[in-house]
Amino acid sequence: MTQPLKPVIVGAGPAGIRAAQTLVAHGLRPIVIDESARWGGQIYRQAPGNFARSSKQLYGFDARKADAVLSAMESLLSKVDYRPNTLVWNAEGGQLDVLHEGHTSVVDYTDLIVATGATDRILPFKGWTLPGVFSMGGAQVALKFQGCAIGQKVVFAGSGPLLYLVAYQYAKAGANVMAVLDSSHFSQQIKAVPSLLNQAAVFAKGVYYLAWLKAHGIAIHHGATPIEVMGTQSVEKLIWRNSQGPHEIDCDAVATGYGLRSESQLADILGCKFVFSNAENSWIPQKDLAGRSTIKHVYLAGDGAGIQGADAAEWAGELAGLALIEDRQLQQQTNHSTSSEELAKYLQKRIAFGRGLSMAFQDPQNWARQTTDDTVICRCEEITAGDIRQSAQSTGAQDVNRLKAMCRVGMGRCQGRMCGPATEALLADCTHQSIEKVGRLRGQAPIKPIPFVPSPALKNITPDTEEAN
Amino acid sequence: MSISPLSCDVAIVGGGIVGCSAALALRKLGKSVILIERDLCGSRSSGVNYGGVRRQGRSLIQLPLAQRAHAIWAKLPELLGAACEYTRSGHLKIARSEADLASLIAYQEKAEPFGLGLQIYSGHQLRELYPWLSERVVGGSLCAEDGHANPRLVSPAFARAASQAGAQLMENTQVIDIEYSNTGFTLKTSTDQIIKAPVLLNCAGAWASFVAEKFNEAVPMVAAHPTMAVTEPLPVFMSLSLGVQGGGIYARQTQRGNCVIGGSRGFALDELRARPSREAIQLVLARSVELLPQLKHANIIRTWSGTEGYLPDHEPVIGPSRTTPGLFHGFGFAGAGFQIGPAVGEVLSELATQGKTSTPIDGFSISRFSRVLSSITTTLGDLP
Amino acid sequence: MHQNTAMVQQGQLVRLVELNRKKLTIYINGVATEALEGDTLLTVILTHQKFIRQTEFSGSERAGFCLMGACQDCWVCTEDGSRLRSCSTLVQANMKLVTPKANP
């Protein structure tokens, strides 16, 4: 006798929402678990209920897409079991451990779609832990979600599409943007144009932001790398360099980021196999084009399993939903909006576009080699590049998990989110290995910090018969 | 193209704290050593355990070894060239009932000849000394010179010291086969390396049965997995390493402020990896808050587990093989091998070079299992 | 009513838009502080002062970083000891917050 399906979707950004929509269209009622208070993920993050700005003001060119995704979820609310403010912190034996309002409980699943999204990919520079330095995504959240600028004189330093988007959003909202420092060279961006045209609309937006910023007199520098942020208690100025030498900008806030990194901890805990992506220069969970992971009935969609952007996240969410339906041999909807083949074609184009992005947006040259010993890398544990190099040398650590055990990098509250890519780059550099070879920091439960709380399920505390150590 | 065989005085299977300290001790005795480790030295149980460096609470037959180890730990910085966060914080074993307290008093009496310096306190006295203990503490036994260290640092440090002393360490290398003839042992590795030695030390921890079976002395060892958790850095309040009589949890606080807490059981993902179970995590956290109310608002930032070998009597196997001359075992520490590991290493080096050791180890003989197994095989032999 | 000196201290975040929201009062280190409904704790703190906490090890001041619950650098406490991640917690009237100091 077949048991009823218990599909669960983790994440309510574009991927999670389209996955939910797809499952509902096929007669299922998934649980949708959302760490945030309201659906939308990061890119289509909704401001708190009492905020007044329109979609156009919040999402600009993406307003129509945002509205479509957000209203799709709104109309699904009565047809799914939506669990906001709920953190998935562990997975074991077909069950998820969740934390909601300080209490832990368990969610059963038979099928799981993991759509956990991404955070900024950070390459530290000296002084980056000073108050006033925020991630690129963080700067965007400040504006979108709270109506604030991160400072009175903001410098944007990094690379990737977010760089120009957020700088543009800030300038448009009336913030004082001192400069945009792009670590990529303009010539690289020109070379990338043919690949970028695979997503002509997206490319056009990027060009628009750049042109708009220039037209409004905001200084844009290419091949520009931050060297040091200085200030006694908070940011007061930024030293940066380009081919012409070092420069100084008076500022009180810096937004930084070099693309995105996948939140793949849940996939890791579930036992999904990872593969090294040359395009992203990092390990990501392995999946087929439909989003099937290497674990049966676990699907991966959106930036949580490789950075492909918001549009691709929507397609991936839909594809994952369709794959789940197919694998469970449920009735396929013949009038489904987009066929799997079409979706797959879009995704392929996005992959080609992604290659263009890698070409267009590059890390500071020799970032690892140029990073001074006294630069803090792990901000949680306050471990410097020098500590990392010294530990690798004295312990012979060749793998990033061994390095972590030896010098504590990645052992803090954020469990390597902020320092992971930088640590991999530093270890690869000082041990003369590729990024692939040094490995990746493994996900461990809890995925984010959890409080000491009694579980409702825990009854009598009976003593063990064994003491150890 | 084949790699030429290597020869040495002593081959060691397993690069945990026991194998590596044996390698170091053998080098000091001038013996050539090749150690083969499947993963990285000190990366398994020796590297992921709680970190308690504790004599109190051990069975009496372990105490001579524990005392020998205590002297080694005293000179750890000189031995390893690093302090590895070792501190003699004191180890307090908590009683949660009068019956438990009576057990602690009984142990104090029995252990008296071994000079652990145990002191019994009432719950009231303990809360005066350590106000961070809750009312659930009825009493306790304090061993002032016991303490804790960072196992992630200690065990690899033994490996490095052994290597610097001239031991050849082969990491990421698995022993695939071992043969014995009257010239000694021939090991074959996953890297197609042949190693020949007249003496073999089986320090393969939770996986030591593989070696024992090769020499017809299988032991009934089972794997078990603790649940470990660590908090965010907290203001330092816990000045002791804690255990609980009758089982429960063990907890310590590092100098940086993280509280390391362990207890209960996890589960195996596969032969090599383990994970804490959700019930165990909840249980361990709940029990910790019961005893240490200051943890009430703290966050747990990471959990982990490991694989430890348990024999039915929870005592290790240490000593010569029952079947094969030149083979010596040191494994199966039932989750309590960290403190005594360095002494076991020294004992194995004495056995390997002189055939005897000054520390009493008869109670750990592998022979204690042979009668059980031979009676089983006899019974099976009788079946049609 | 006189301005408390803490309240005139320069903040880090700058309110650009969405200024027309209901006001409420919370307490930061005992000092009455004005917040707007819909603010996160991080926003309230950083519109009044430059930092949120001091680190456990060097005592350096931090003001959060990612604003999306990933970096874990913005945890604050309430006066009763509970811990809250300030970027992902919305203000409620009369909350009593403490910005963590370095461990002594």
C-alpha cells in the first residue's frame, strides 16, 4: 500500500516558490519552510508589512518579475503549509530538525526540494571587520528591507553583477555613492559580451546601471582592489589601488562582495555528493539538469546548488517540482505552462551566460598572494591570513578541514560562510594546490546556531550507563 | 613499475594517539618505525573526542597506566613542542543523588592506593566553591590534577613529534593485507607499498578487529559513537572539567570560552563516519542546562561525533598477540583512550623491544576473549 | 525633555526613505531609544551608534556585516540574558537590549 507523499520545500525564494507552485498544480500540498518572516528570498525580499514603497521602487527593472513571484506565493498560501520564521538546522532519517520561536521540532518528509539560496562571496581586505563595512547583499538589504543606506558616504568595492545594481539602487534612492571599485578590468568585460548576450535582457540591465552611474557623475574604476579600510572606531577612509598606484577615498561605509556562494550546508548534511565547478571555482552539490541530487527524492533548485541567478532559480524550481512528480509517477499536467524541454533550454543558455559572467567579473589579481599576514580572514574567531599560513606550514595541513582543526578558521558562529572562499584561496596558494584540491569546509549541524532549549518531545531524562572521557 | 619494499624494526597500523605515541617512544629507543594511517594522523577518535585528560573514574586496573600517562602529560609541551591547550583544571565527578555520592565515596576508597588525591564534597560545599553549579548537584568527587586538552591539536602533534624523531608516517594509506611468516610481517598497502617488519603494533582503534582477525584472534568489539556539541564563545565560568556519576554528560570550557559538551549516543553513517543523533543532542543540551544553568541562553554552534571501539567489559586490549609472536595490540578504549593513550604507546614500545613492560597490563590481555569464542566455535562445530 | 547624550551620538545607518512609520521606544543598555515599527534591532542600534557588539577575543567593535542572518556578527542580548540576532529580529515596544561587551 502506498504511503501518502510528504513533500517539503526548504526555502521560499524564487526557486522554492516555483517548486511549490508546480507541486500544487499537480495536486500535492507541500510544506514550505522559510527562514524569513515573509516569502521572497533575498532577491525579492519583501519589506516589513508597514512599509510603503512600491514594487517599482523596491525592485526597479525586476518589479514585474518580483510581483509575479510574490503574488504566485500569495495565492499558494491556502494550498501549502507555509512555515515562516523557521530554521532547518539538521536532517536525519527522513526528518528535518527545525527551530521556530525558540523551540525545536521535527518535520517528516518523503520528498525534499532544497532551495536554500546563497550569500555573498567575500574576499577580505585589511580592516574589513570595522563597523561600516557590509557585504554587497547586506547593503542591498539595508536599503530594500529597511529603507536605509549603510552610511553617509558609501564606497562599493568588489565585483559581480550586484556591484553595479546596488550602487545604482543606492544612488537612485538618494544615497551618497563616493565610488564604485570593480576589481575586473574593463577589457575582460568587453571580451565577455558575446557570452553575456545569451541573456540579453539581463546584460542590458547591467549596461544600463553602469551607464546611469557614469552619467550621474559617480566615479567608476576598473582593475581596482581595496587594500585597507581605516578608522578608529568605524570606517573613515578606504585605501585602494589600480594599475596607477594607491589611492584614498574619504568614506564612512564600504559595501563589498565578489559574487555569491551557495548555502549548501543542508545538501551536505543530507549526504548529497558534491562536485567541483570550474565555472564557480568552488564545490557545489551535484545535480542533473532537472535538479535531482545524488540522494533519492532529494532535489536541488536555485542558487543553493550553484549560482545561476534569480531567473534560472525560477526555472530550476519548476524543473525540480516536475522531476519529483515524474519520479513519483504522478500524473503530469499536460497544460503545464512551460515544458521541461523548454526549461532545460533556458537553463543551458543561463549556463553560457554564467561563463560570460565569470569572464566579466574576476577576483582581484593574486588576491591570496597580495593579502597581508595581518588581515583578519575568519572574523568570528579573529584568525588572520598569517595565522592560516603559519598553521599550514607548521602542521603540514593540505586540506581545509584539517586546517580548520589546527588553527580554528571556520570554527566560529558562521561556520565558514564568510571566510570559506578566502580560506580555500589562501590554503591553495600557500600549499601550491588548486582550489579543488584543498577541499571545502563540511556542513555540520546545526546549520545555524541554535539555543539550548528543551524539545517538546523530550520526556524523562534517564541516565546513561556509560561515562566517557 | 613496482615500488621497492620497505623494511623497518616496527610497523604500526593506525596513527591515532596510541600509534603515534608508540612511534615516538620507539624512535627514542632507536628503533626504525613505519606507521600506516588510513586518513590523517589524529583525525579519528583521537582527534574528535571530548578532550578529557582524566584518571578519576577509570577502573582500578587502568590506574597504573593512567598514572604513567599523567607523568607524560606533565611534560607534554617539551615532548610535543606545543601546549595543545592542556590544562590541569581539575576534574569534578558530579553526584545527582545520595546513591551516586555513595558510589563516588566507594571509588575514592578503592582508588586510594593509587594516589589520585580525590576529595569528596557535598553539594553545598561545591556551590560555595563553584556557584555556577545547580541545585541538582548533591555532591561530587574532585581530582585536582586531572584536566583537559584540545584533542585536535594533541594527536597530530604526537604524529609530528614522531615524524621529526625519524618515524616514517604514511598517511592516506590503508593496510590491505598482512601476512606472517617466520621472518616476520609483510604488509601490503593501498598504494602498492610492501612493508616488512619483525614486529607489528595493532593500534587501529575502532577498526583494530581487521588486524586481529587476520591472526585468528577476532574480538567482539562493537563501534559506538558519542554525541558532541560546542557552544559559541561564552564568558569563562567553568573552571573544571565535569563528569557525572552514572553517566549523562561531560562538559568543559576552553580558554577561549567555548563549552564542549558530550554524552549519549550518535549513529554511524558508514564504517568510517558518525553523526550525533537528534535525540542525543536534545538530551545532552537538556542535561547540561540542568547542571549548568548559565548555559540556558547560550547557542550551540556545532555538533559532531566519532567512532570508538568497545569490548564487552569496556576494557581495552593491550599486550601480546595470543597467536602470533611479534604482534602487539593496543586498542578498544571504549571512548576513554585519550588520557592513557601516551602511556599505552610507551608500553607497546617496551613490549616491542624487550618483550615486557613495567606497567601491569595482564587484565587487558586479548586471551580473555579466546575462551568465549572457542566455546562458541566448539558449539557450532557440534551442530550438524 | 533633555536629549540623552547617547541618543545624539552619530549612527552608522542613514534613514533614506520609509520615514513615516509608527514610533516606539526600546532600551539599549538602559537608554531609551526611538525606533520605528518595522525596524530590525540592528537598524535601531546602528541608527544611534556605530557598533553592535564587541568581540570576545580582541574586544574589537562590530556592526554586523551581511544583514541577512548569515555572518552571525550581530547577536545582542536582552536584559534577561536571551540572545537575539539583531538583523533578523524586528523591534517590539519596550524591548530591553544589551550590546555585548568583550569577555573580561
